Amino acid sequence: MAFELPDLPYAHDALASKGMSKETLEYHHDKHHNAYVVNGNKAIAGTEWENKSMEEIIKGTYDKNAVAQNGIFNNISQLWNHNQFWEMMSPDDSKMPGELESRIKDAFGSVDEFKEQFKAAGGGQFGSGWAWLVVDTDGSLKVTKTENGVNPLCFGQTALLGCDVWEHSYYIDFRNARPDYLTNFLDNLVNWENVAERLSKA
């Protein structure tokens, strides 16, 4: 069964007042995300992965020793990453639920320190990639960064929050100011209720 491009969970202009423009979402979702769907379906057609889930494909095709990942992994992992990314943002004002806030304070000392570590991870990722808040294999919360389309599934972790730091995610709105994009993401765009829900299921 071929993968499909999911609809955005909000209108293309819904995040504009919060720093992510309609133009960005039109390019990012309708063109970039859709390209991963189209190319991913082409890549798995006629292979052992054709009827597998995204999660199975990601875990099964990731090569920890490779300098560059294969085409199947790159497209399917980026398809999965973006499926999560849209859900991790909201046009509504979102307040961090108490249980999530408590876990973050236990892990990082304060919410502000968590945000600083998250921004440092995203800002320090050379080239394209992602910044993540994850539940690690030992149950602890950690901030990580990954290159290109690599994601927490590759390491047995649970993704709670991810921020796309590929240039196509921020260049229209922030040009080359990735740190400003990351600050705006954390302060204005994150759907903290979604993050808390992921934590409750981890």
C-alpha cells in the first residue's frame, strides 16, 4: 500500500502570526514533504519493504556505519519526520502541561535550560538535520540532534518533539538566522499538549 501525503492539521496560513508563513507551509508541506512521499513510494516499489510500515522501514534500512544513508531510508524517514513535525506545532496558544514541565525540570534543571540545550542542538547541527527531545532507552529525557533524515527511531528512542533545521523550513521567514527560527519555534509554535501526550505513551 502506497504512502500518502497527510493533510496539514491546520490551514496553510494558520501559523503565519506565529512566525511560520503560508508560503513556507506551501513549499515545505506541499512540495518538500510531498517529494518524500513520491520518491519514497518509488524507492520501495517491488522491494521487501513495499508493504511494511514506515517505522519498520526506517529501523530496517538505517545503517549506523554509513557515511550517507540509502534512498529508501532518506525518503521514508523524512516522510515520517514531517508527519510528526506538523502535529508538534499548533496555531493555538499552548501551555506546557504540568507533568511534562515536571519531567523537563527533573531532566534539565529548568524549562529555560531545556530550551537552551534544544536551541544549541539545532543551531549546532552542521548542515541539514533535526533537533529532538526524546525519551531515551533508559527512560530519561534527552536533547539530541541528527543529520539529514536520521531520527530517534534509529536509536530505539521515542520522539517527543522535533524541529526541522533544513533550510527549507526557515529560509523564507528567517533567511539564515537559524537561532531565531529555533527560538520562535519553542516560544510560539510548539504544541506542548502533543508533546505531553507522546510522553504519556512512551
